[in-house]
Amino acid sequence: MAMSILKKSEDIVPMLQRVATWLEENTFEGKSLKDLVIEAIDFAGKFAAEIAEHPLYVYYTALPLLPSHSILYQLFHNSLVDPSVLLVTSPDLLICLALSTNGRRIVTGSERNTIVRDTATGEELVKLANRNGTALPFSVAFSYNGSRIACGTNESTVYVWDSVTGAQVIGPLSHSGSSKYVNVIAWSTDGECLLSGCHTGEVILWNITSPNGNQPITKIHHPGCISWTDRLSSLVFSSGGSQIASCSRRGYVHVWDSKTGGIMWSVQEPQGSDPSGGVSFLSSDMRKFLVVKTKERTQVHDASTGELCLLPDSLAGAVGLTRDNCMVNLLMKGIKKQYPQDENGYIPEWVVQGEYFAFAGYELCHVVHVPKFL
């Protein structure tokens, strides 16, 4: 930090190299000090820009990217206050991912497998049963209680699995076929209903607990989803299930009556604002809100009227991590810099749940835990 403040950060590596040379020439019984200095040289070289630009953030944006078994990580990383980064490697192309409500599990869908892992250790917990035929997963979502996982495919179908055993329990539920890719999926808070949406805007509400669970209750269509660049990107139920919100990559947000399928209100984010962070409902004792997260900002609307408003102080911490958060952006920038060859524009740029967010490239998935008070 001192070297950065003195604008001398470029001198860190040469100084450490001189220390390493001295240690080499003056033999000690143990190698730990020399190994520490060698690690520090590599660290200072790899994260030179971060050390120079953000010296106070090194513990938050550079140290978490080291292997957890490294000496520097073991000495200086504190998981209670510093972000933790888990790297998950897939043997084939990653297509979709989702976090459980508590952030403790992540499900990733790839060309060959759909796998649930522990976000603390990366341990594989269960591999979900194969989908019928050659269908690929294009969207996944945990139910709120974590017991089930829903998946939309590239063959206009939807499946539901038991998240613990991996057994298929429902499906296939079928869309019209006019759109192949079911790229958005969402659960009601009570787990009784499921929303599935195609990239062209067709959305179906299913009651999966009824004997006729394979029959749609309501069909709606999010307008303007003409091509993949305009595709439907998010769906969410209100807490009581009376409203549905949908948004597209172009920034069009619609709130629907879940019983009638009618639009209650709509809003368009400015051109270029990509709601990759999605939409979510929040409630206080007196009022309901819709939160729209984009790359540039987070906006709050009255859930009944669509008017812009402020969240009450009691809900301020409920919004969670957002893309306009400085720490989130620095972490994502740092991670992508370490793995530039793994960029993938096909899957959601990121998913977020509470103190956790995750994003993936072609074969690498990063799960980041950011302690709440950061």
C-alpha cells in the first residue's frame, strides 16, 4: 500500500526479487519464507495494475483470486470480511446457471450434464437425470425452498428434478414450438406454480401441483422479442403470486395480472440498459415494489402503478448485489482479466442471490461470496 501511495508500485517486484536472491544465498533450514517471497513476486506482477490503481482494495479484488491453498491466501485472507471466489471447471460448454435461495448451492447446465455443486467447496452434490432425447438446458432455477430444480430446454420443453436425488419428477411440459429456446424459468414462492419463457416472448404459467399440471393456466406474450438480441431475459412472481414481471434484453419491463394475463403497466429502460440483473418484487407492510437491476443502475417502481419511487429504509438492504456496485464490478473485471480466453456471450452474464453472485465463460464458472457489510 505504501509503495502505491508513493507512486512506486513498479518497484515492488524488483525489490522482492532482491529479497529472494538474498534468501537463496543465505540458506535457512525452512523454505517457507522463500516460498512466501516467490509467491509475493508472482502476486505483485500479476496484479500490478490493481495494486497501482486500487491499493486499498487489494484484499478484496486481488487476494480472493489466489488459490485457497497458497501461502498468501492462508496468511491474509479472512472469509468473514473478504470476498471468496470459487472456480468450477466444466468438461464441456456451459449454457446456464442458477444459485439456490441461500446461495449455498449452484446448478450449472452444460451440453452433456446438469450438475448441482456446493458453493463453498465446489463439491459435486448430485448430477441430474438426463433429459429425454437430445434436449440441451437453456435455463435453470431452484425452487425457493431448494427442493426442486426446473429447467427449460432448446426443444420447447420444461423439466423439474428433485434437487437432492437428481430424479426427474415432472416433464416434459411443452411450449407451442413456435419458439425453440425456453431460456427463462421462475418459481412462485410457495413452489406450486412455475413460469417458463421462450426467447421470443411466449410465457406460460403452470400449476405443477394439480392433476393437470401439464396444462398451462395462463399464457402471455412479452412484446418486442423478435430476435436473440431482443430476447426475453427475466421472469419473476410477486410474493403472493398475483403479479408477474417480465423484462427483455432491450430494457422493456411489463407487469402482468397472473390470473387474467393482462398487462397492468409497462416501462422502458433507456436504450442500452441491459437488465441482465433481472427484476424482483419486494414488499413492506404498506406497499409493494418492483426492483429493476441493470448494468448501469438500479431503479425501483411502485408495483401497482409503475411509478418511480424510493425504497423505505427497512428494505434498503434487501436489494442485494447489483452490477453498479463498485466491489462487484472490480471483482468481475479482475476475474475476467485472469481468464480472457473464456469469454462467452451466450449465457447470462451473471446470476445473483443474496451475498452470492456467479458468472460463467465457456468452461469456467466463478462463484463469488461478498460478505454483507462490504
